[in-house]
Amino acid sequence: MRSTDEIMELILKAAREDDNIRAVTMVGSRANTDAEPDEYQDYDITLSVRDVSHYWNNLEWVRKRFGEPLIVQTPETMELLPPANDGNFVFLVIFEDMVRMDINFESYPYLDDGEPAVLLLDKDGEIEISRASAKHWWIKEPTRKLLSDCTNEFWWCMNNVGKGIARNALPYAMWMWNGPVRDMLEKMLEWLCGARCGFDRSAGKHGRNFPKFIPSEYERYLKTYCRADKDDIWRAIDEGCSLFSDAAREVAEKLGFEYNSADEAGMRKFLAWVRER
């Protein structure tokens, strides 16, 4: 695998030798001052260019400058997953040495969307960007309404999980459990990290930092995953519902809010009814 210095030099060399490229910025984890570096980090690169069409689906341009790809995705050429159709073009690439790059060609001038970025090259000296700051990824403290909505969504969606199990529609039940319901559980655990340790930190993508801030809850969270088996799904549901309830009650108490116990009581009654049939 090529080193960071080697990749950065290739990026800058490609930009300096191409007059159509006017600026180069980098976003993502490599622009996050709090992110712990590892060999799996992508290079999220934006090339601000005068004419995007020159690079449109031009994989040879990428190959000549960065090497042979193992696999490529070009979202703007896809039909199954609708493209952005914003006039930009991106190559998502894993190269033969396992380096991953997202190379995004955007029309010049660069438009700052607020995401922290590192300015690597500015040929015209006209680029102003949001400085790279870990604050962008900090946990957002919930309002009373957000806490209430998360609680309601978690318990409401549980009815679909229960019905899916009862109908022996296990793929559907597991999709609901690991999709809409887990999204709310994960959000509540993020808030728990903030309520317990401070909101001036990131919980990491999909709870990567849970072991650091809420280690005991993280161990419980792992138990909310299950096999495609009715008994094991119910076991995971018991674990997840108890974890959500405990986390939500603590978050509410620490932030001076009230926990909506009525929604929990109602859905637990419904799930017990389904389970007994």
C-alpha cells in the first residue's frame, strides 16, 4: 500500500500538470482532526475544474495518474441507484494496492457546503473554505422534541418487527429491526454519550466510539444483533428494548426532560400480545 505522502504527491502532481484543475480540497476523516488514522481511511478528494466534461466517465485519466483499479463505481452513470445529476462526476476507486480514493470533479469555483475541508491547492488564491474542525462531527444535543420523536419512532416501529415475526416474514422483521428501529437506538446511544460525557465529542460513525464513552452499554448493544431465528430475534428485541429504555431515561433525566413511558408501556403490551399468540 502506498503511503499517505505518496498519494498526496500524486494528487498534487496531477492537479499541477492540468491547467483545467484550479483547486484541490480534501474532506472526510482525513480532514477530521479527531479521527484516529488507520490504513482503511479513504482519500476524499475534490478537484475544482473549469470543465467537468473532460473527466466525465474518463477512467483512463484516473488510471494514468493513480494506478490500476481493482473495482470502480461511478454513481453518475448508474440507473439502479439514481445519480445526483448535479453536473459533477465522481470516481469511487479501490486500487490494486488497496488504496481507496473518492475523486470528485466539481465545477469551479469551489462551493463551500460547510463540511470541514483541507485546502491542498489553490492556483488562483480565491478559495475560502470551512476550516477543518472536529466540532462538525460532535454529537448534537437533542431538544425535548427530538428526544420525544426518537422515543416514539423506536417504540412505534417495533409493532412491525413483532408482526413480521408472527407472520414468519423473518427477512422483513429483521430489516425493520436493523433499519428504522436500530437507527433510533443508535441515535439514543449517541445522545447518551453526550449526556454522560459531554457533547463536545463524536460518537463515531455508527457508534464507533461507543466502547470509549459508554463501554457497558456497548456490550449490551452488541447483543441486539441476532440470527434469522424467531427465538433469537425475540432475544435481541428484549435486549434492545431494555437498552433503549435505560438509555432514554438517563438522557431525559440528565437533560431535564421527561421520558415518554406511555409509548413504551403501550408497545410492550402489544408485543406481549403478539408473542403469546
